[in-house]
Amino acid sequence: MQTATIPLRGPLLRGARRPRVALVGRRRTGKGSIFQAAASPSVQHERLAGVGAAYKECLVDVGLDQISLVDLPGIETLHHLREHDRVVLMYLLWGDRWPAIARHESEQPAAAFSAPDVLIQVVDATMLERDLELTLELSLLGRPMVIALNRMDEASAKGIFINTQTLSKKLGIPVIPTVAHMGKGIHALFAAAVQAARERLCPLPQPVNPHLIDSLRELSATISRPEVTEAFQVPHPLLLYQLAENDDYFLNELTCHFPALLPAVTSARAAAERGLPRSLSEEIHADRHHRAALLFESVSSPIGLEEKGWQRWLDELFLHPRWGLIGTLAVFALVLFFTFEVSTFLDAMTSAKLVAWSDQWQPVSAVGIVAKAVADGLIGLIGIVVPYMIPLVLLLVALEESGIMHRVAFVVDRGFHHIGLHGGIAVPFLVGLGCNVPAISAAAAITSGRDRVIATWLIAFVPCSARSAIILALGGKYLGGFGVFGIFALTLLLIAALGKLLSTRFAKATAHGMIQEIPPYALPVWSSMLRKTGERTRDIVTIVTPLLIIGSIILALLHYWGADAFINVALTPVTGWWLGLPIVLGVPILFGVLRKELSLLMIYQALGTQDIVPLLDWVQIATFLIFITFYVPCVSTFAVMLRAVGRRDALLSVALSVGIALLAAGFVRGALGAINAL
């Protein structure tokens, strides 16, 4: 097995080293979409000092590093500072540790909030010139910074092409092109943010018009006093331009805390204006606007490289916020086709024929019984690996290598957040409709920690093809289409409710955000697909095989020694008392842990007929199907659980499934019994 090597560029940014990364920018630039693309299911909402809009915060894993991601309310400009923008600026400067000039505010910070270590300014590529003015203003904060050049697809459609490398060189900070609603560039954006935090990548000073610099020398000297610096705790260039440009917050605070200094500041501003053609405020604003326009002209052109037509069409199919669901449903349909057509065909051509051959072998000695049990165990292994595991894992690998699965995961990510998981788990859930074994293995490959435990427990409740066959065979015949639909609908509701409950249960272990990388499209390579499929199935086979054989031998010997009656009596509290079923169904229930489809055959054997209606009414049939659907997964599923989540969580999963099966079946029995009595 090959081992991936990840180079470390310095100390890991985790724990106490974890940087705070703030998304800033004007409204409607796509900040919210970028946050949602990276956010975890566990998001905090707080207000800035109890006023204004709330900010959102969560932890996000970026490779081996980790950041605390904050989505701040929009900020339009620092020119003529508005109340809303002022609150955001105060948090950018000071966090919740406000300096002396702000301690008299009526609204003080209500929650702990450290000042951001890195700023990600989200810029609208279709209105780059306007956003660059805010970039020049934010550069005065002296913080590491990254530009997210969003809506690049819309800019390209409008004939606007931006040279991001040139813009990055001129600003001195990373500029990452993104299409937030499609997840494009998000992974590179946060990798750049981590790099900016590690290397302290601050914007380069952008040269101001020389005549402005000369005009502001007197004002700069006036406020360059230690007591002013200590009171404001603001970078000198920012304080200088705020006092020169705006008659608002900073000038009011200077008047309040340093009244003796106000005449000198007023005189310095008047002196600066005497050599200018217009007011000082207008001149500073015009200079910033002019510099932003020149910067835009130097990095934009009407000619550029357009994305290939078929790639753009596929992204519209898979990633578009409105139409992306069509591509996702197409992938789901492909998985279902494999499950119910390809896998069923392979099962009929392999394990079904082997089972028919095995049924003709009826040994009477203990040695023969053990030999047949070993054969049955191996046939059971073939029935899992050949029709379900290999084709479904191969399909999963093909979807990964082509880049399609990453897009499906991005589209469904927000929906899976409601049950405490990320969208990457969607395809393993679908694979579970064929067989839970490769589904849990696939989920373990893309998750870790709490997400792996929750995903494993939930996949165990996904009705695999064997359980679906029992539901369709009995339910379809005796309960009708509405009955079958009701059982599957109850399964979906239970998975959703259980996922929500489990995510709440693991609330102390806060869920981290996971950035869905959107790789370029690629044709899968057969050699790579076969190698990855072999790697993902090899260990499963070695774990499942002995458990299947041992379980088969134990159950066969129990039957050989005539322990069926004892098993039925021992399970009477479950079958007879709680579920209201004939006690002879205890053995089929127990044997279901080996292979679920055995339960159906053994029901007929235990009742002595394939026409079970005279012996079971519709309430008993529905109760039995509900119990089998949620009951302990087969021994193969338990085996792969041991490897995925460990013995403790695997046993807890078994206990959970037994408890839910008993509760759900008991509830259904009581409810349907009451309806039947009416």
C-alpha cells in the first residue's frame, strides 16, 4: 500500500497556534457562499457588541492545519465611516479588547472575540475597480491579507479577464480566483490564507500622490505622540487618513480624550487644504479612487483564456446552485442502477448458483456439517465481494478520479450538515443500498473522528439489497406499494433523526469545517482504479472471511445439535411477548446476523409454508419487516465496523440497532394494532 507524504512548511497551526481568519468585503460579493463552502455543521452566531448584524464562526481543517473562520457582516468603505461599518472596523482592529478610547461605548463586546490574524477580502470580479478601493483602505490595517477574486465566471461572461498573477504581484498578497457558488478555488483560497498567516504576508504599501504626502506631514507629526498611539492602538497610517478624511468616529474620540490636541489637528488640516484644489477629504478619496482605477486597468483586459465549453457545461450540470441537483440525481441514479441491475445480475451469475449447488449438499455427520458451513461462509463472502463490493467500490473510485464525486459532495454538503455530516459522505450512503460493507469502508476512507463514528452508525441503518429484497418480497406481496413505501420512508426519517441526535450528542467535540476541493475533470485511468479498488477491498476481505466462516460454523452446529427449540424459547421475550410473532421465528431472526437474505428462506422453513398469511396477519408482517430492517447488521458489516471505528463503537452500534429495532417494531405493532382494531 502506498503512503502519502505531506510536507510540513513549519509548525502546525492548530490549538493555540490556530489563526483567526476573517471574511471581509462589501455586501453581495459572495462572502456567505465562501463561508458555507467551508463551514462545519456546528456554527456559532454572535453579534458585534450587541449591535448590527451577527457574525458566524466555526473551526475549519485546512490540510493538517486548522483555522477559526469568521464571516463578518459586510463593510462598504472607510470613507465617511457609517455606524455599521464602524462596528466591523472596531472588531477588525481590536476584537473584544477595546482600547481606552472605546471603553465608554454604551454597547461593549458581549462575547470573546480575538482580532483576526488574517483577512480574506472577498472581491466581486465584475466590479473589481470599486472593490480595489476597499482593498487600499484595508491594507492600512497592517494585517496579513488574501484576496478572493470571486464571480470569475460572471466576469468572463461579461468579457472581463483579470490577470491574477499581476494583481497579486502589485498588491504583494495572494489573489485567488474563485467561483464560490460552485466551490471553485475555495481549497486554494484557504491554503493561501494559512500561508499568509504562517509567513505574515501583508499588502505592499501603495504609493500615494506626492502632493498629498507633503500636505499631510504636519498632521502626521501632530498625532505622532505616545499617548495618542497608546489610547487608539491603531496603525499610524490608518489613524492619519481617518483624521484627515473623516469628521466622524476617530475625530470625535480625539476631541473627547485629547481636547487640548484638537486645535493643532484642526490647524494642520486647514494648512493641508490650502495647497489642494479641493477639500482634503475629497482629495484623499479621489486619490484612492484614481489609484484603484489605475490598478484595475493594469491587470484587466478584454482578452483572456476561457474555460472549455464542455467543462463549463458539466459544471453547470453538477455545480450550479439551481441546476446542480440534476447532475447529483444522475449520479445517484447511476449508483442505484449498479445496485439493482449490475450487482443483481452478477449475484445471479455467481453466488446464487453457488447457493443452489450448496443446497443440494445435505451432510448428516458433524464433519460434513462443518465442511458445508465453511463452504456456505465462503459463498457468503463471494456474494458480498463479487456482486457488490468490487463493482460499487470500482464505481466510487471512478467517480473520485473523474472529479464528479467531489462536485456531488459539494452540492449536497449543506443538506448533510443538518445531520451533522459533510457532503462527501453522500456517495457511501448510496453504496450502502447495495451493501453496507463497502459503504462503511468508503466512509472510513474520507472521514475521521466523530464524523466517521456517526457515518458508520447511520450507514448500518441504510437498507442494503438483502434487506430491501425481504421488504420487497414480503411487503410487496402482503402490504402493497404503500406499505413498502412506508417502511422505506420510516427508514429515511429515522436516519435523519438519528443523525441529528448523534450530532447533538457529539456537540462537545465541535465539528470542524471541511473544504470540498473541486479538481479539474479527468478520465479515470484503469490501472489506478484497479489499484485503489484492491487497496480498499483487500483488508475488508481478510477481516470478513474468518468471521463469516466462524459464524456459519456456529450456527450450523447449533442447528445440527437441535438447539433450534432452545433458541426459540430463549428469544420468546422478543418474538412472542414484545413483537407478537410466532416463537418459531426466533431462529430466522438469529440467523439473520449471518446473512439477511437467509431470514426470508428460514421464515418459510419455520412456518412450513410460503403462503404465510394464514399464520401471520398484516400487522405481524409489518412488525417483522420493521424489526429486520433496523435489526443488527450482518456479521460482515460488524466486521468492517471493528476496523473503521474500533470495538467499543462497533458494539455500541449493535446495541443502538437492537434498541431502535425493538422500539420501532414495538411502536409499529401498537399503532397498527390500534388501527386494525377500529
